[in-house]
Amino acid sequence: MPAARRPHRHPQRQAADVAGRLSGRDLSRPRRGRYGEGQRDLGFPRVLDHRILGVLTRLEAEEARPPGIAVGPTTARFLFSVCAPQTDCEVLEIGAGRGYATVWLAAAVRHLGGRVLSLERDHACLADWRRNIAEAGLEETAELVEGDARETLPMIDDVFDVVFLNAANEQYEELVQLARGKLEPGALVIAADALRAYSEARQADPTLSSLTVPLDRGLEMSVVLR
């Protein structure tokens, strides 16, 4: 029997205006901020401690050797940048692999009270995921649900602020429909290595504001409007 799920901690919280924050932003340009004009460092040394950095460095070094990492470092840093500023950010990761992206996501949300729920069906990855999360010191922030997401998603009652899809991309249409009822206006869906049909369907959906982000193998980024 699966372990009891932790309840969503902020079911009444007003959804963040992610669409407004993203509109018109040039994500590649140095910006003014707490670290000064032109500073690209988003404070990683302050948020990513030596344990987290050690795990990330090791996993990146193992990239060329099977099973490697399924998410590129550029995409992982992008996910970090999206999640880190959000208070109580609840993240659903569909396709956790060995936990490389999970470490980035959990590190992003832990300081402002968030958490990551990761779904993974590949038994070859589960032990590595647990070891990497424990080694990074993120056990209190990241939680693993074993099994096929198409079967486990309907059993999850939580509401999420960010969904990261990194599974078999031919299943994205089905997976995003299963996750749709767990998203409120302002929630964000980021799909890695999305197929053209998936991207076109998101961009044609009037309940979403969606665009393709040219990072690594490509991301489709969708904001829920209603």
C-alpha cells in the first residue's frame, strides 16, 4: 500500500501571476537586482550548499556514461530560476530519473517553504534517486512516488504551482490532461523535449499561454490562464 500523501499546504493561496512575470522578459539579458547591474549569478552559492553542489557536479560528470542525466544543465538552471523566487512553491516532476533535475528543483524551493513530488516508474533509477537526494540533504523537500505516472497521478489530490514533464514525450498529451485538474490559474507546465504536436496543441489552447523555449532539446512552457 502506498504511503499516506502529505496534504497540500496552501490550497487557498492565490495563484502567482506567472504569465505577468514572464511577459516581455528577455531571459538572456543581464538584469538589475539584488546582486547589482549586469550580475548573472542568481545567488547559487547562497542557496546551493556544498552537499548539493557535490551531487550536481558528480552527476554532470557522469553524463557521458549510461544512464547519464536526462536533463541538460542549462535546462536545470532554468528550472531553478523559475521556481526559486516563488513562496511555498509546490512542484510536480513527472519523470524523475536519477534525481538530477529533482536536486535543482528541491534546492530552488526549500528556502521559501516549497516541496517537490517526483514520479518515476523505472526501477533502475529509484535507488539512485534516493541516494542522490539523501546525499544532497534534500529528503525533507523532495518526495518520490514509484510507478507509472498514468496510474499514480489520478491518486494524487494536491494542487501544484509548477509541473515539469520529463517522461516519454509521446505520453505528454495524456500526462498533461491527467495533471490539468491539479493546476490553478497562474500554474506553470514545462515540458522537456516536447514533440511538435504537443507544442502546437498547447499554443492553440485558449486556456493557456504557451511558448517554445530554445534550451537544450527544447522546452514547451505553458501558463494556465483559467
